[in-house]
Amino acid sequence: MVLYVRKKKHYLKNDKCQNLKLRQWRLKLRNQLRYKPTKPLKKIPVMRPGASKSLKNIFKKIGTPESKEFKPDPFQIKAVEAIKKSDCLVAAPTGSGKTWIAEKAAEHIVNNGGRVWYGTPLKALTNSIYNHFSQLFGNEKVGILTGDIKENSDADIVIGTTEILRNQLYDSMHTGINLDCNLIILDEAHYLGDEDRGVVWEEIMIYLPSRIPILLLSATIGNPYQISGWLESIRERECIVIESSKRPVPLHPVFFHPSGTLFPLLQGNQPKHPRPHRMVLDYLNKKHKPQISQPGKLPIFGDILNILDRFNLLPVIFFLKSRSDCDQAIKLCSGQIISRHPEQKTKLKQRLDELVSGNPHLANHIQRETLENTATGSHHSGHLPAWKVVVETLMAEGLLNAMFATSTVAAGVNFPARSVAILNSDRFNGTEFISLTPSEFQQMTGRAGRRGMDNIGFGLLLPGRFMNLRYVTKLISSPPIDIQSQIKVDFSMVLNLLLSHSPEQIHQLLEKSFASYMLTSGTKGNNQARAQFGAGLEYLWKDFVAHMDFLRHENFITKTGELTKDGLWASSLRIDSPLLVAQSLRKNLLPDSSPAILAGIMGAFVNEREFKDNKAFDKTIPKNLLSTFTTLRKKIEPFAINMKKKGFPAPNLFIQPAVSLYDWALDEPWESVTARTDLAEGDIARLILRTAENLRHLTNLKATFPKIADSAEKAIEMILKEPVFTWHA
């Protein structure tokens, strides 16, 4: 199609023009005015509620089971008995009652005058378990230890993060004082295979005295007998594996056709060899498949929810690929469903008012109105921790119809729904999109069906560009993936082990690692372990020696491997960048008279994001902060460059996170702090909380750096406040 410019119309039509330049000009003009019609939008079918006959029969089972006295399953009873005489690893589906095992095991220990340490990988899960156990055993018998919170730490039962437990074991080995504990419970034990944090779990199992039994709980461990064999080899006591594959609430996978019709995902009842249902295959084999949304757009979730409500499949958790998708999704919902349930709407408003009462940041949250009017909530790490708790609470109490979350919500915190809906068969791991593993898929679908509230649960699969239905069909019956050793060396580990061990003794400790067991036992995973650690752990030991050589060169340890004076106090810096902070202390680069500036500097050390520091931004920074930061970065740079040359990570220091911490410490309004950075509220809150954790380690340096320790204490008080920190014991 050619568009005509009125004044030049005759030039464009004059094909007999003999002037070469004029013809060239005419051709150029025509090309400029010519446009390609935009690609027509795909026709999206109108959704109308429908379901295959076989599903309608299944839907008849929906309902609440009869209330009856709780009777533990056989595997629960076996586990409670096993932990009384040995270590025990429980592998059972999400929601099957593993926490009940922990309750009874803890009760037995406490009734006999003992103490229990309950370790979890997540602060949110720690808080949840703390509240639950406080109700069961009484507040006076339960304490909590995280990087942010320390309450009743001498209680009979202490709930805390695994990093805190690992650090207590470091202290115990150094001082020779036994860990005052009679049972260790490690929840979500599959974190042993976590690439970043698995080393902490492995260290705990290596260092823990064999007199203290371990109870491991997980839903997704593919090689439990290999792990138990390793534990038996290093702890010289039996480790009994208790397995259960039975879901307490049966799961029915369902395909959500773009037309709104629901079909079974699988053909027949063949759990070992699942095949897609014939209607699913028919959809997959179509050359021009009907779409559930326009390319690059999200579905109209209001229509989807209306169909799910029609078949009584609410509440539902939607797993989406990104934070922005979660926030956008709630805008695509309507208030039709909740308007049909006035009682729910009234209860939701009342409960929401209670949860945000006294907190203006939550009361005026940007998503509050949408949540209240649609009974849907967005949940991801970009939100304030306190707002996530609001959404979690409303979902757990059955007041929301839907929650839109990233896959991270699948682990740990307990707020199941009748259905879960999955739109993507992959996830973003921080670097790239990778296919979901069987374990990750099971973590997600494990939220479908509420024990004691649902007879059955549903896993809804929605088609789309990033959904491989054939692959997901295989995931349904795939066993959890095997856990591999994730042990690795860092400077904090080296310094803390050298506190209580010689290099030769540390070599013997590393030979107790899961990696060593995988190499020597000849079991599965041997080839991967060999490639990662060497045939005889030589790669791991070489890395340990390299860390020692650097510490020796920088005078943190002696030639014989003993800690110097600097090494002794540096060992207590169990933080993100211990050596850079230690070097800053040695060079007197950390401010000891301004807690706000100290908070800012530590925030720069904690930060993991890339920023573009520029002169325009520098002009708005207080001179005292900018001067301190610039001097520190300049004088610490040679040390950081040397670390990188030797192959060790050293973070780049940016001024922008330092400004956020500084402003917040000096009581700048939260809205002003968030407006000055590109970080989401949740990211800023996490930066502040992690900075507080790092500052807390500085408070342990009172003997060597009393002014810094005092300033760190004041800085913690200045930054741990609402809306970032809302803890109430």
C-alpha cells in the first residue's frame, strides 16, 4: 500500500519522468512512505466453561473430607520411633505430615529434659515454624535465631536458619564447649543439593557430633539411601530412611484448553508410562493452534478464574515466570467472583484491615485496592516482606481466590490451594531459562490440595509459547532428582576451620564430605563428582591450599597454618566479603563515628547488583558519605585486584546501594529511599536486612575494634525499622 503526500502526488504518479535524479528521488520518497501492514492479531477464542465427561465425574469428588480424629500414617509412626534410636531421613510428599514427625520428636526430647535445634533454609519458614511451635509448646519454651531476630535463644526448642547453626558449630569446635542440644531437625533437607547454600548443610552434617541425632525432612530427594549411607559412614550410627510416595490429597493433572474447556492431561491410568490425553494430542498436532493470549501478552486471568470458579477449583496458585508478570496478572482479574460471594468480601476487608493496621506503608500499598476488590494477590521477592506476609496470611485463611507467584514460593512456606496453575515448563535461574526439574515441578504441584480441607487437588497446565506439554507429562511421574555434593571452599570456612584444626586435620574433615563418599563408594554420581572434585578430592584440596596461600601472603595465617592476630578476629566475620571488610578494618577505612555512613559502606559490600555510578548521581550524595566511600574504594582496590588475579571473587563496590542505606539510617521516608533507586521494594528491604546481618558480625569485634563494634550496634538499630522490619515476639 502506498501513501500519498498531497503536494507531491503528481511526482509519484508520473512514471514517464525522464529526469534521472527526479526518478531516484521519487523512488526514495515512495520507499519512505511505503509501510508494511502490521501483523494481524491472532484470533483468541472466547472462553466458555466446559469439561470433558471424565473430569465431570472427578469434579463430583470435590469437597471437604469428614472431620475425624487425626490418625498418623504408618510412615509417620515409624519415623518417630526411628529418631529415638538413630538418625532418620524422611522422604515424603509435600503436605503428607512431615512437620508432625518433627513435633513428636521434639516433644519426646523436651519431655526428657533435652533441647532441640530446628534448622530451616528460609527466614519465612523459620518464622512460620516458630509461630507454630510456640502455639504447641508455649512461648517460653521456643526461641528463634535468624540474622534479623534473636529471641529466647536459650529455650528448649530453638528455630533458626542453617547458617546460624553452622556458625554455632564453628564456635563449638573452637572453644571446645559442646553444643547444648539433643536433637537436630533439618527441614527442606534437599537444600543439601542447592548450588549456593548446599555447602552449609554439608558442613553441619560433617561437624555435628555423632551423639546428637539428626532428623532430615524432605519431599524431593531422589537418592535418600545414598545420603543415609554417607551419614552412616561419617557418624558411625545408623540412619534409617523412611519413605512414603502417597500424597495425602490425590492430584489430578488437567489441561486448560484456550477455549475454556478442561480435559484430563493424561490418557487413562498409567502412572509409570504417562501419555497425553487424546484431546491434548489433538491440540498439539494442530498446525494453527488456538492461543490462550496474544503473543507476548498474559491471558485474561479474570476469564480463567471465572471458569475455575464454575467448576469449584478455587483457590488457585498461578506460577508465572517473572515478578512483573505477577504484578500485571492481578490487573487482568475482575471482581466478578468475589461480588458473587458477599460474605467472603466482607471477611476479606475486615481481615485485611486488621493485618495492615498501624502500618501506613501496608495500609497504602499500591496493590491493596486490587487485592480487596478482586480477592487476588501478587507474591514475589520484589515485595516488602511484610506485604508478602499479608498475602500469605490471606491465602492460608482461604480469603483469596488466587495468588500469582514466581516458582520460589513453591518451597517452604505452607499455603496450599485446591489448584495450582503452571504456565511455563521452564524457569529463570538468575542467568538463563532452564527446564523445570522433576523436584521443582513436584514442589509446585505439592501445593495443590489442602489436607483436611480438600478431598482432591488439581494441577492445571495452560498452553503457551513457553509450555512444553509433552515434557510436563513426563515430569508428573518422574522421580525427584538425585542430590549431588555442593561442598566448596571460601575464606570464612578456611579461617574458621583453622581456628580449631591443623591443615592435616582439615584434610581429614574434607574426606568426610558427601563428595568423597560419592567418589569412594562407587555409587551413582561418581562420574560427576570425579569431574568436579577430582578422583581423590585433589581439586577441592588444591582450592583449599590456594585459599590458605592467599591468607598466608596477606598475613592472616602463619607459614604453619595458624591464625595470626588479624586472622583470629577476621574469622568471626562470617559475612559476604570477609577479607575485603577485614582489609578495610586493618587500613582504618571503616567509619567508627558515623553509624549511618557505616551502614552505607556495609551495604555496598553486601550488594550483588550492578549499578552505573555517574557524576550526575554523585552531585546529590552527601559529601561525608561520598568522601568516605571514594577513599575506601580507592585504597581497597589493589587488594581486590590481587584477589581477582588469584581467582577469588571480589565484588565491585557501588555508591548507590550505600546511599540507600545511608538515607534509610537517617530516617529518610521510605518512599524517598525507594524513589532514588531502580531496586524494587523487596530488593531494598533484603539489602537492608542482609546489611544488618553483616553489621551484627562487626559487633563481635569489641575487643579489637570497640568503636566500630559500638557504631555497628547503633547502625543496626537505625536500619531495622518498619516497613523493612516488622518483627514482634
